[in-house]
Amino acid sequence: MTLSPTTSAGLDLVLFHAGGLTCAVEASLVVALRDARTAPPAIALAELLDLAPASPIAPPSQARRLCVRQGHRERWLAIDEPVRHQHAPAAALYPLPPLVATRCRIRCVRALAWLRAHDAESLAILLDPRHLPERAIRSGKPLV
Amino acid sequence: MTQTDTDQLAEILARRHRTELDADADAAIVDVETPTTQLVLFAVGDSLFAFPGTSILEILPWARIYPIPGCPPSLEGVLHLRGEIVSVVRLGDLLDRGHAEPDRKTAILLGQGAGLRSGLHVDRVLDVLELASTGIQPPPTTLAESLRRLATGVFHYRDQPVILLDLDRLFTDYLRDPS
């Protein structure tokens, strides 16, 4: 049996890095993934989420551009490698803890996923691209 | 050294021994009629605080905390605890106290109050003790405004004042805080 992107058994996710954190979006909301040289200009997702650069010593490459579906339009975002596709079983998906759900001011932070990859488990922040901020929180930089 | 000296020392030592036994006996006397409260005593910075034991489900060692974008600095992030994702609050930020750099003494109290549960970052856990309710005094009026609402009492532990906190109020206030 082949799993559709969204089934009762879980979700297919596209995982990537932004500002040193592991983030994810539903695979069904991803339109394209391109190299930075061949994709339209895009605002860094880390900037939209008010995250610090991954490391001050080695700045993130933001070598990838991810195009996500946002309602009727598509939006390009600069993200960091590595990018991978992974199925997350339902048991690996968690709602935001109550304090986070109440105090988090970024609406696109939707859920959390606890995933195993390369013999290690780690947390991914599941983002809803439909609710991404229009502008960078700190700089107010508009969407490119 | 004379025999008299030896006897005198023996007598002093015996007297000291009796005094210690008496002190221990006095300390061991508990009025069974006096209700006691279990408290989890901890430090944040240089200050001592306590929560009622009924509010604390578990004392956890320091663990990896994953920050969540969009949360205030006082909401440090989340951790994975045996199949559950739990938020972690920097308790010092809520009590106007600075935290020490995390080390092996740093701990996370898993607290439950106001219908929710969350981790609470503390600098070290000092004791879990039973205290007679009569040993807890009302909070002094000189207490800082930020603590007055959260404090339900004060007691002394090794000559240091300890502020007893209400976790229900702490969580309720934190949920309402618009900052």
C-alpha cells in the first residue's frame, strides 16, 4: 500500500533547517525545492521567525529555496540544508504544550514532531505556511 | 598527663555526648497533631524558594531544551520526556531573579497547576522536606511586588528565608501576561 501525503497514520513532512532549528512543513504544501542560484529571490525563513543565524562562525548557507503553498499563492523561502523528506507517524506528532500555544506570537508554529533519523531522535517544529508572517518580525523587511 | 585530666576530659566528652543526644531527641519530637506540608525547596540565583510537594510531579536533571520561535525569552523551549513534549519556563525570569549558568546541579521541576503541566528551570534543588504548617509565616509586606502575589508564606531553612510559592497563581498569571 502506498501512503498518500496525509493519512490517518501520520504525515509526510519536508524537514530543513532555519536559524539553527529543525523545521518542517507538510509535504503536500511544498510546491518546489531549488538551489538558490536558480530560484527567485526569497526572504530567509529564519528572519521571518525572528531566529538568530545558525552560527556566527559559519553563517548558514541558505543554499536552498523552498516554495510553499500559501492559500492561492506560492511563496519562496530561503532555508538551510540539510533538507529531507520523512514520514512522521501520528504518534510522533504533538500539539504545542499549553504555555507555548498561549504565549507563542507566531501563528505559523503549529505543532511539534519528535522524529528519529540517523539513529538519533530530535525535535522538529512543524510550521503551517498558510500563517507565515508577512514581514520579518524584527526588521520589518517585507516579503521579497 | 594526669589521671585527673583524663577523667575531666572523659566527663566533658560524656556531657557533650549527652547534650547531642538530647538535642537529637528534641529535634525528633514531632507533635503528631500538627499538620505538616511537604515542600520542594530550590534555589534560583541567590534566593531560596519552595513549592508544595503536591504541585511538583517530578524533579528532572537538566536536559536538552529545544527553543520554539515566537516565544518570550522566559519560555525557554520544550523537552521530550518519555513520550511527552513539555514546555520549560525560566522560573528566574518570572521571579525577577537571574539564573546561574546551567551546570550539573541545574534541574527542571515538572510542575502541575492551573490545569496544566510545565517544566520549571531552577538552579538547584536543595531538599524535599516535611514542615509543620505552624512553621510557615505569612509573606512579609516588604516583599517585592512581583513576588507578593505568588508568595503564600515564608519559612527559614538553615537560617535563610525561603519564599513559598503558589504554582496555580504562577501559571495563571503567566498565561495572562501579555508581554
